[in-house]
Amino acid sequence: MAGRQVVWFHRARAAIWLIIGALSFPLGWANSVVLVWIASLYANVSTDWGAAEAADDRDICDRLDRIEKLLTELRGLHAPPPNDRTQERPAMAVRAKFRCNSVTFNGDPTDANTSRSYTLTPVYDTSTPENARFTKATPWGELKLNVDNPEARFEPGQFYYVDFTPAD
């Protein structure tokens, strides 16, 4: 049943029950099995009917389907264009400026083949225009490297550019 029909059906059912209850006294049903039987029948039928109405969720499902369709259409209006693989995006390249803060030798410091651990942090300095740009782009962080190559050396206090590009 549709919404208004359900309301009127329930109102009519309540009115019928009110009439049966009012008539039970003059008809002598007030203390009889007939009244109990009518009340029991009414309770069972109304409970089953109510459960059937509650289980009938077609209207709700239809509404949800319409809402989902509208949302999909709205997303389509604001969605980014599909990824066109024929137009490659340029590779991301980021350059950062780091300062070597410390070096730790992992063995004998006089041995050139001893591995070293370096700690570098981004430049945080606004005294020059270049450093101010790097400070704004990479205000904090830390880079730790363990190096075994005797030719690769970083000096504490020295600044270094670090370039990040995607690897294939």
C-alpha cells in the first residue's frame, strides 16, 4: 500500500477495534471467550500485517537508487578528466637543500674503507633569498645515510643539494 492508504487503513482498523470493544459490553462479550478470541485474532493479524509493511522496502530502495544515480551524475560533472595515457605527465623533480650535521664512523676513522653514517637536515635559514625558498619548501625533516663508498664523503657544516626524481 502507498503511504496515505496505509495511514487510513490503520485508522480504520483502530476504529473497528474501538467499535468491537464498545459493543462487547452490550452484547455480553466482556467476560466471554469470544472477546478474547477477537482480541487474539486482532493482535496476530495486526502484528503480521505490520511486519509485512516493515519488510516491504521497495519505496526506500527506489529512493536510494535515485539518490545514488544523482550522486553519480554529479560526480561525473566534477570528476577530473580520464587519465589519457597518450599524454605523459612530466616526471616530478624536486630539489632540496640539506646541511650535513654530523658524521659517525662505524669503525676506525683512520681507515678509508670504514663506513660512515651521515645526518643531514633541510636548510632552515631565511638570510638569503635562495635559502628562504628552500626553507619554505622543506621546513623540516632529517636524512640519514650509511655510506660504504670511500669516495663519497660529506663534510659537517657543508650544504648539499638533494634531487628527488621518480625511479622506473
